[in-house]
Amino acid sequence: MAPLLSVSGLTVDLATPRGTLHAVRDISFDINAGETLCLVGESGCGKSMTALALMGLLPNSATRRARHLAFEGGDLANVTPRKLASLRGNRMAMIFQEPMTALNPAYTIGDQLIEVHRRHKGSTYAAARERAIELLEKVGITPAGERLGQFPHQLSGGLRQRVMIAMALMCGPTLLIADEPTTALDVTIQAQTLRLLIDIQRDLGVAILLITHDLGVVARVAQRVAVMYAGEIVESATAASLFRKPRHPYTRGLMASIPIPGRTPPGERLGSIPGIVPSLIGEVRGCAFRDRCAFAFAPCAETVPWRADNEHGWRCTLPEVPAEAAA
Amino acid sequence: MTESYAPPLLEVVGPTSGALLRRRIFTHKGLLIGLTLLAIVLLLALLAPLIAPHDPYAQDLTQRMIPPLWYEKGTWAHVLGTDNLGRDYLSRVIYGARISLLIGFAVMMISGLIGAALGLAAGYFGGRTDMVVTFFITIRLAMPVILVALAVVAMVGGSLWVVVLVLGLLKWDRFAVVMRAATQQVRSLDYVTAAAATGASTPRIIVGEVLPNVLPQLIVVASVEAASAILLEAALSFLGLGVQPPLPSWGLMIAEAKAYMFFSFWLIAIPGTALALLVLAINMVGDGIRDVSAPSGRG
Amino acid sequence: MLAFATKRFGLALLVAVTVSALAFLLLRASGDVAIALAGEGARAEDIENIRRIYGLDRPLLVQYFDWLWKMAHGDFGQSLYFKTEVWPLVMEKLPTTMLLAVFSLTFALAVSIPLGILAAVYPNSWIDRLCLALAVVGQAMPNFFFALILIMVLAVSLHWLPVSGSESWAHFVMPTITLGYYIAPVFMRLVRAGMIEVLASDYVRTARAKGLSQTSIILKHALRNALVPIVALSAVQLGLLLGGSVVIETIFALDGAGFLAYQSITHKDLPVTQALLTLLSILYVGLILIADIANAWLDPRIRVG
């Protein structure tokens, strides 16, 4: 079966006063219908840019190129802005990190939910309102009817994020892109929201592209994972495979630096990755991680091959990286 | 085991705030143009006795209504022509600059001092004083400036100093508002409270902290009020209730020329343009200062 | 909401009373009224006569309360110059000024809002620069100079409009344009700055992500938030217009309250001047009050609980 979303060779360049910033460099991934792919990486690795690129929400200073970009079988790379706008909120939807500011303070929740349905489905006010109530209940907001008439500032952060999720689902999209949806929420609310996403996927069969920097979130929600570093996907695997045997030195470093309950032996020191992310302005050759990698050697400065072992792929010059990192 | 404090990997070295400010000033076109224009007008005004080709008050009825140089009947003897009483227009315009600049500066200083003092008091003492000052400000805002100015001048008689005084005593509100806000902000800073607790001289601290912070805002307000004062004086003089003839106030010149404007448009165009250019220059300087002194975060 | 409005109203009332007292004091304090009324070269006994007739020899406080009392009953006295009752005179001229103010405000908004939106949607483009240039010129140009230019161009050269008077709608056109241009720059800058800020906000990004049309995003989502300060500013600017109408009405001989103010002041018609000052101040206070309430109503976040 063809994947729901197929991305091949996606590149995003940003024009800055100091030169061209290569935010996303030739990445490729697929998402199948009804599955959750997590895009993991630290701030600035290009994961949010990827999401914006897919939705066509990049700023004016950005240019997007792709070898191949297909969604629901149709080309996504060369569509007109109008066609893209008709897909947004309709077939593919996005929720953002900051629920506190993501809703318009001047209009009621109901108004904002209803307008997207009427825009894409041409429905009547009554029909859209019913759908809004249905979804509010689905995300666990009751009494839904009352909430419709409320303004965003009357809701808490967690509730607002639920409203955002409901709003994204109004037109029954097949793909939901969630950019760090739980980062700005309290820990307990985080768990609830993630739970909600899992339930939604199970009940509605929506595919989810979840962007996060938190491996904990990945462990809870992901079926497949793609690790991004400095604009590139450095490792891609099923969640199980990734956690069982991370291949890329960066992924390893990430895993070593967070305690994973049940896996990290007690009393063990947490690792850290020395160095900083390299600048992506101007030409970038070879492996972007080599300055921080304990195993880097001369060939790492040239083009780095993509290796694959069944469904598990990673980008490294070394076929096999020793289990123990040099101190 | 104690953690060793690792030295930072990268030392961020940037330009000092003085150098940064200078760079900003010199790249802000609006500010530079405005300052240049202002400097030109200032120079003209200061050097008026030396630059003006004629006595601005000297009438010569044989030389009435000569058009400026670029007209057919123009002459080099009177580059900007003469008015209905034969007075050289260029000289009158140059001397008129003195009046406008004087008005702008004097009103700005008077209203600035009043407003800043009130605002400082309101912000520092808070409570009753703040309530009273705020009430004053509201009262002042409820009065239409031009009407009050007109009425007072009509009663007392028009002259340059009357206009300066009346406008100065009316236009202090914005200064007060800005000063009050800045003082309140500083007053709530932790170290001010701490200093007060140790018996340090709070007024000195507050004034020492408030003034540097509020200075850019005050300058912007000052420019707005100065420009507004110049336009108000022009309007008052135009209506006959401002500066009295034969003073070459630009507003007055327009009033005097109104009767002849259909045939000798330059008579109103020249002082009108002069007013617009001066006010424009002041506005550009004010805007420029506001842009340049914006917090560094905006880059 | 109601408590908020009531509190504001009470304050407004206090301010209005104080201002009326100030207007009263101001006029009497800026010179001996009797001398001013008598005119130049008056004899001492004439001045004394006038003093007695107008009750100017009584204590100031008595004069004030007498005036206040009469004012509460709608008696503003007699106009010295026009020889009729003040109140009907003012009421006759006021509608013209109100009309002019409303026209001018409408004109200013009609010009500045679309331009401000365009400038914000296409920042740093030629549209933006044009709007900025217009705003800058508008703020620097003396309004009476602009009025004269308009007269020269539209009335004299092109004969499209009448020069002065107030008989027909055509007579309102140039005064409206003059006053409108006088206050438009402030609005334009506010709209532009507000729109730029709002267009960069998270909720506009959400609106885009929902695939809403560009029109809907700009006009429904962005503008609604960017316009909030405009309403309050409108009220304040309206006040400015009422004051600024003095000069403009005089130039165009538009028979409104502003022209009346000019005439009464130049002819030292004290009762009329006083009445106008008081009336205008009360209107100002009312406008500020409306502005405050409108602000609270428009931004749901301000009306707490």
C-alpha cells in the first residue's frame, strides 16, 4: 500500500543577513496511514521547519525544494498556494506548541471550531456546530455546549490544547502534524494529552507526525522514529528497534543522557554530548556530527552513506560503532 | 563531590553599548536627515542678522509683491520676492525661523519641566499624590488646547511671550504620563527597596535610575510637543491671536498673505513649506531617536 | 462590566464639574473682564457700570455658583455680541460642527484603515513607503495651510467646490478632507503597527494552518484584534477634531460651533466663550469615557469576571 505521505529529498533554505541557512537538508521519510512517526531532535535541528514545509507555512524568506512530495497519492510539491490552503485544516492539520497563544482571543471557541468546517465542507452553521460538539466530547471536554460560547482566556492550557486538537480534527484529516504539543504543558497534563493522541489515532485512524525533543514522549507514542540532527535525518527505525539498539552515535548519546526507567542502571552516570551544533550557514559537507563524535575520522568529512539493516536505517561512515564509547 | 565550574566554551564578545549606539545612529537615515535639516534651520536662525539680505521689517511700497526668482518678474535683489508691504520675503522667512524655534524650544522646556516634576512626584510618592496628579492630567486632557489658548490670548493680549507661557502651561500632560510610568517602574525594582531598607538615600537612587532610563522617551515626547507647539503658534498667529505684526511669524505671514493668495500663491506657499519642513525635521529626529533607543532585543 | 462603567462615569462627572470651574476661573482670571468688555478708551464710570450690570463685583465663588445654577437650568445668559440667548445660539451651530467632526473621522478612517492594512501586508514595498510618506507629510503640514492649498486647487483653479459658506453638502467637502487628513496619519500608523504585530501572532499562524482564505485571515482574524486600540483613539481624536474645527471652520466660514468660538473670542463675548468651553470640555470627558468603555467591551480580557 502506498504511504499516506511520501517525502523524498526535502530541502529548506532560509535567507538570512549572514547568508543562506540550510535548515533542512535533503531528508526523506514516509508515513503510512494510521501510524505515528516521531521526528526527534534538539532545538534548531530543523524538525519544525520540516513540518512547516509540509504544510506550506514557511516564512517568505524560505525556499522549499523536494525531489518528490506526495500526499494521499497527489503531488504536494508543485501545488498552487490555493490548492495547498484547501488541503490545510482539511486533509492535513497541524497543532502547535503554545496553546496559550494559538487561539484568537477575540472569538469564541465555538466560532473558531465552526469556521474551519464551514470553510472546507461548506456546511451549515448548525451542522458544523454539531460536529464541533461531537469533537469536543471526543477530546474529553464536557459540557461541550457550554464551552462553545467561551473565550480562549477562560480555559486552561491543557484544555486549550485539547480544543486545538479538536479543531484540527474538525474536517476529518488523515494526517495530523503535532509540533511539540506537550512541551508547554504541566507534566501531568502532558501525560493526559499524549493519552488523548493515542486514543484519537486508534479511534479515527489518523496518521500522526509528532515532533518532539523528548525521548520520553517518543517512547510512549511512536511506532516509528526518525532522529534529526543539523537538518538531516541521521537515523530512522521502528521505536522498538531504535530503543533496543540505537546505531548512530548521536542517537546513542541522546539515550545515554537521559535516564530511562527500567533500563538505566541505578547509580550510573548520565552522559552528555560535548560540543555544539555546527552552523548551517553556507556550505555544509560531510557529517555534521563529526566534531562531536568520538569515532570520527577522515572519511567523515566526505559524503556519508546511508546504511540499512531491515527497517532500521542510519547515516554513518562506520558500519558498526563500538558499544562502549571512549571516555 | 563538588562540581567544578567549567569555563564557558565560547566567550561572547560584542561591541560596547556606546559603539553600538553610534552605529545605530549613523545608519538611521531618517534621524540623520532630520538632524541635518534641523541644523540648517538652527543655523539660519542663529546667523539671521548675518545672512538675511534685508531688514525683515523694512517696508518699501515701491517694491511691493515682487515674485520670487524663478518667476518671470523675479529679481536677485529679492530672491524670494516681497510681500504686500514691500518687505523682503527671504529675510522674513529667516527671521521667522527664530520665532518658530524659540516657541518650540521654550514651550518644550516649560511644559517638560512641569510635566516631568508632576510625573516624578506621582510615581515616587504614589497614593494620594498619584491620585491628585492623575486627576490633574485628566482635567487637562478634558480641555481643548486651542480653544483655551485662544480665549486666554484674547483676554490678555497677543504676544510671543504670552503664547509661550500659555502653551507651556497647557502641554505638560504627555511628559507627566511618561515620567510617571517610568518612575513607577523603577520604584518597584528590588534593589531600590533594599537600598531604602538600609537607609540609603532613596530619592537620589530613584532620580539616578529613572532619568537615564526615561531619557529617550522624554526626548521623543519633547520632539512631539515642540512640533505641536510650533504648529499651534502658527495657527494662533494665523487667526490673529498669537504673535502680533510686524513680527515675521510664519503663521502670521500666511494670514497676511491670505488676501493675495489667488494671484501670488508663493506668499503663502513659502512660509507654509517652511513650517512643514521644520516640523518634519523635528518629527524625523523624534522618530529616529525612538527607533535608535529601542531595547537591543529587537536588533 | 456595569461596575466598571459606573465607576468611570462617576469619575467623568467629577472631572466635568472641575473643568467647568476651571473654564470659569480662567476667563475671569486672565484679565479684568469688565475692562475687556468695555473696550478701549472706556471711561471709569462705564467700566463700573458694566461691573455692576454683569455682577462682576460680587465674590468669585458667588459668581461661579450663580453661573453653575443657571447653567443647570439651561440658562447660559445672553450673548454680548449676537444679542440673543446663548444656549439656543450654541445649539443652532453645534450640529454643523458635529457633522463635520463625524465626516472627518469617517474620512480619516476610510483612508487610513485600508492603507494601514496594505502597508502591513506588504511591508517595505512601495505601498508601504507611499503610506509612510503620506503619514509623514500629513503630520508635518499645518492644517490651515493645507486648507488654503485645497481652496486654491479645488475651488479656484478647478471650480469644483465652493470656497466658503455652509449652505450645501459641497461646502463640507474641503473642510472634511482638511480635518480628515489632519488626524489620518496617527490612525494609519496605529493600524499598520497593529496589523504587523497581529499578523505575526500565533493565532494567525493557526488560522493559516486551518487553510482559511487570505481575506478571512486578514479581515476576520487579524483586523479584529488590531483595531482594538483604534476605537479608543477615535474617541480621543474626535475630541481633537472638535477643537481643531475652530481654525478650519473659520477659514471656510463654515457656520458651526468652532466658528462661533472664534467670533465670540475675538469679540470678547464672555458668556458664549464660557458656554462653549464648558460644553466642549464636557464632550471631551464624555468621549474619553466612551473610549474606556469601548476598550473594555472590545477586548474580552479586560472585563475581568
